[in-house]
Amino acid sequence: MKPDATDPDLISAHALPWQQPVIDQLLAFQQAGKLPHALLIETRSATDSASFGWQLASALLCRAEQGTKPCGECAACQSLQQNNFPDFSYTTLLENERTHKPNKDIKIDQIRRLIHQISLTNSHEAGKVALIYPAEKMNTSSANALLKTLEEPTQGAVLTLLTHNAGRLPVTIRSRCQQWVIEKPQREIAVQWLVSKGLTESESHQFLDYSGNDAELAWQLHQQDYAQQFERFKELLQKYLSDKIDVVSMTSGLKKYDSEVLSLILQSIMENQIKSWLPKLNGQSKDVQFRKQKLQALLDLYTRQQRQLAVQDNNLNLQLQLEDVLISLKQLTT
């Protein structure tokens, strides 16, 4: 559920309550002269985290002595807000000139440009900060190009790799960074935050269930009328499973759905189906063995669905992919 972050001018730096402790700890390291030269920060939210990355960079570069948040008034903060601070480099997915969509990966030329920028003399005594996000989108050549900089860091430069999936980065990269994880907030904190955004407690719990306890995603889904889309999908699915409509009619009724919304709904439906089958797997009867086989097939489909409907990573037709998943789901559940 990540909006296009290809234009840094659109990024407003801020940190959420459960993200701020990481900034606080890193600033304490900086003040003690123990800030690592390379940070790998994994955020467990599925939503865009560029704003957090910029807030961290702003905090590290801010020259005011007033705590753990950038002042917004010093020369560094003002320059960062205008996206023209020479000691900050931001590397992200660029827009493809042909499709006008974000590229699938971060190119080697972008990493070479970053390496050049952090090698230049500082314009301010605070040093340099470079941010790569989403870091898991670096291709093999890009990651290899970055490796030498990690092995021979530039004095006074902090390289931050912000990712949603640290496991997709080469171990050679991970092993040369100090690793941090920003977990999803506890349920109580998430509910409080959503209530502060205008949701009721009941709505907060409902959307946290939809999002797998991802508070940021829950807020996005609420803004996108996800509950209505979810119910419409279930209605069409029930008609399809009961042979009242065919798979083409069902997928045609979903053309207005965002691909990531479709994937999330299917994921939720499969998870509920898996949970409903689990209590029925005790014993060694033939019926139980058959259910175990079907459950394994459903788990395999669940994994394939997550990969197959990630259309930003492939060029396959979304409707054909969805039809393939739905046909397989029907075979397993009816």
C-alpha cells in the first residue's frame, strides 16, 4: 500500500509515536559519538515509510539543541524542507519515462551518484546523511556497488538503508550495517492513535483486523472505504463459489479495485479459511489426511497469491492472475 515516493518534494518528514524511540536512541548515539556509519532499519508496516526516513535524517542533521525532534528553523532544517540540502542524499525508485510509473528497482547509476555525493566535502559540520528507500529494491548490481562504501565508510557520513523486508537484502549488506526493527505498535497504542485520527474504537479494531494490526495500513484502508470493498468482494466470491456467476464475471466486477487492495482481501479470506480448517486436523483418519492435503494446497496457493498479485513486480495481466487464483481457490474450498 505504498504511494509513489519518486518525487522527494512530496515528502513531509514526520515520525509516528512508535517510530520516534528509534530516532531518540540514534540521536543519543550521535551525541555520545557512537553513531554507526551504516544503519539498516526495517519497518514492519506495509505503508510508505519515506516520511520517517526524512524525519530521521532531519533529526541527525538539525543543529538546534532542543531534544529529539528537528527544530524546523535552523539552516539545515530549512534546506531539507526545500529539498536542497547538499549534505543529504535521498535515493529511491525513479519514475520510468515510458510508463510514468516507479521503476521496479534502484539502479546502479543511482547508487554511484549517492557514493559520489557522500564523498564530497561537508557543507556543514554535522556531516552527511544518505537515505536509501526502499532498500530491498536495489538490484544485484546496485547492492554490489554499495558494498565497497560499506566496507570503507566515508568519515562523517551516515548511510541509512530503510526497508520493509531486510531478508531481501544480500547478507553481505546486512552484515555491514547495524540493524534496527520498527515493530507494529501494540494493539492498545494502535487503537489510541486511530481514535485520535477520528475513528471510533469499534472501527479501529475492525480496521486493525483488516490490516493485520498494522496501524498505518488500517488508517489508509479506512480512507479508501476498504470495508465496503471487502463486503462487495465477499458477495461476488460467494456467487462465484455457488456457481451463480463465472470467474470472468467476478473479475470483471473487480476492475475498479486497486491491485494491492485485491491482494489484501484475498489474503484475509484465505487466512480465515486456513484458521477454520486448523481445528479439524486432529486424528489420523483418511478424512483428516485429506483435509491436511487440502490445507497444504491452500497454504501453497496463499503463498503464490501473494507473489502473483504483486503486479508492480511483473508484467502479467492482473485479471488473468486473479482468475487463476480464484479458480484454484474454488477447487480447494468447494
